[in-house]
Amino acid sequence: MTAAGAAGPVDGSDDRGGLRAALGGLTTRGRSFLAAGVAAAVCAYVLGQGDLLRVGLLLAVLPLVCVAVLHRTRYRVTGSRRLSPSRVPAGSEARVHLRMDNVSRLHTGLLMLQDRVPYVLGPRPRFVLDRVEPGGVREVSYRVRSDLRGRYPLGPLQLRLNDPFGMCELTRSFSAYDTLVVIPRTEPLPPLRLSGAASGYGDGRHRSLALAGEDDIIPRGYRHGDDLRRVHWRSTARFGELMVRREEQPQRARCTVLLDTRRIAYQGAGPGSAFEWAVSGAASALVHMVERGFSVRLLTDEGSAMPEGSGDGFAGPAQESAESAGLMLDTLAVVDHSDGGGLSRAVDVLRGGDEGLLVAFFGDLDEEQTAVAARLRQRSRGAVAFVLDSDDWVGGGEGVASAPAAARLRLLREAGWTAMAVPPGAELAGLWQRAGQEGSGGQPAGTRAPGAPASGAGSTAGFSGGWS
């Protein structure tokens, strides 16, 4: 839950709009009384009726008095907004809590509270607040929901001030507003042991020796819970306190989630389109890998990597993983199609040669981009590709890849990818499990990369090692 800063006070005596703006707040009833009063006064002058003139003056003066009183009202109220939560998956609801405080010494009149929200979040909420006593508090709440990911501004709050006769209505606005972030939907994925690197702090993790040799051990002070078998007696005698061997340092496994955003690679739009499935799939993959202890980064075909400012683009220490995942989900909340035509910029980013596991979500791939994707596989220890055939998605096919799409999948597998065709409306969890089953036995028959071991001989492509 996140708390929004309190909005500024609303003062009924604010002269920014002036009396002319207050006159513009006359309601239909007020304008009718004013018009009737003027008409009665004119008729009284023409007919010489003094009683009718008094009635006309009363009708005309009443709305003007209400305008003056409402314009000079001196009570002050403050408002605040709180989102619960401020980041919500598409299709889920968030609750917005509004709080109004009367900080003046006067009772307020009837107040209408209104919050401005984008139309995709639902109808504009309106609340009627009865008289609020001095120092009193009123709290109301409403729900918002969107099936479309994005960043949506909420606010500013508006108050409508009415006089007791309903002759005049003035609107005062607060200045503060908040932002609701609607992130893509995510699916829980089965925990597979991956070949790019083992999970960050699990069995089989990659370690690096600090230094070799008994004399080159780097000791550190004893901590409660350390195994006594690791006590380094020579250093203990030298420093006069218990020292333990620090022979190995765990390295967090790495994973790069690549999202193809090229406009020419996708067709259709809306929550059920191929592009939205790819975005949701990328979000599910990065959340799953972060939960397993991987150091994850998000990469697009334009070469932009998240999180930014981390050198090689990967998330920092374990304690920063949740924050980094939030930043990447915020990026996916607003990601849109790119105008690029290829994946070459992503190849330039993956130049290190030790990038760990690569999980890619591709749209349509022509022959040239399939060759570029093959080069991406050479830059990683293991690679899994989920390929979406736009013709199949737009045409509402049964998930059977067309001949060109099947040929592209075969070329990816020959290059070492564990490539999966994504039928319309497929669940990523099922495809993820199938990819793990295919990768654990090596490459499918007839699709082995040149020089790679045969199926069952320890292939490093895709997933391997079965369940964790």
C-alpha cells in the first residue's frame, strides 16, 4: 500500500476566479430565479404594480446573495488519496481511498467530491458529503479496474460547493494526483532446472574459487552458525580470534529475457493479441526467474536493457531483486511496438559470451531474422524461444504452424534453441513445461546443431536436468 501526499487546502474565499467566476456557477435554478426576478421587475415598471416589483426584487436578489455568501465562505478542507495497491496486474482491481479533513472552525455545507479517472478505469466516481464538523474527517473509497496495461493518472480531486437553496455551485480543485500502474498479467511457472546456470543459491550453483592453495586462503571472522570444520587455525593463531576459510563465493546465475517488439512482427491489437501475449509471457518469465534467485535483465529488440544503471544491465544484489523486478514490470506496463526491422541491436548487447540463460519471445521471423536469432544463441549458455505466428493468431487457427513458420522453428532448433510454437490463447506454464521436457533430453532428433552432442549426451541447449 502506498500513501499519496496530501493535496492542498481548498478555501472558499479564494479570489482566483473572482466574482465573475462565481456568477458563472449559478445553477439552472439560480438562473431561473434571476430571470424571473428581472422579468417581474420589468412588468411591475410597465404596469405600475409595486407589489410585483417587490416580488421581482426578491427573486432576483436571492441567487445573487447565495453567490456572494458562497464566494466568501471561509472554511478550509484538505484531501488525500491512497492507492491499494499502486501496481496491479491487468484485469485485477485496485481500491482508491479518499480522505477529507475539515481544518476550519466552521461546519461545511453539502459537498460533492469527485475524482478524475481515465475512462478505461471505469466511470468517474462521485460522492456526496453531508455537513462536516470542525476538525471532522470523512473517508470514502472506490474501485478501479483495467484490462489494458499502462500508467493511468488519478486526479486531481474536485469539490463542488453548494448553497442551501441550490442556487449556486462552485468547483474547487486540488493540485495533487497519483498514478496507477497496470502491469501485464503473469502466470506461475513450474520450477525447472535450467542449463544457463543453476538457480541463484540452489544445488549445482556456479562458484568461483577465491584463490588456490592452502596458503592463499582468504579468511574472515567467525560468525554464529559457521561450520567449525572451516576454521582456519593458522589465521586464528595470527589474528588472535576465530577465522574461517572463505574458499568459494557464490555467483548468482544470470538470465536475459528478450522481448521482440517490432511492429512488423505482430498483427492485431487488444488484450487477446499476439503482442500482448508476448508481453505477458516476458513478465511471467522475469518474475519466475527473480523468484528463483537469478540475476535478471529485460532486453528488447532495440537494444534497451532494464534495469538501467547496473553496468551490464543485470539486477544487483539479491536484496535489490524485488525492486528491479518492479522496475522491469513498470517498463512492460508501457512498452509498445518499435519501428525497427531487425534484432541486430540485441545481438550487440549480448556480446559478452557469458550471458547465462536466454529466454526470448519472438513475433514473426523471416529468414534473415532467423539467422540473427541463431547468432543470439551463440552468445548464451542456453536459449529458449517462444515464437508467435501472427497469421495463426489473427486467423484464429488451431495452433498448427504454417510451413514457413515450421521451417523457422527447425532452423532455430538446429542453431541450438529450444524453440516452441505458441498457438492462439496458449498458457505459458504448459509451454514452459514442454520446453523443459524437450531440453532435458537434448535437441529433438534431426535438429542437432553441428558439433553438439547427440540427444541424451549432455546437450546444453534450452532446459536440462529435469525438475529442481
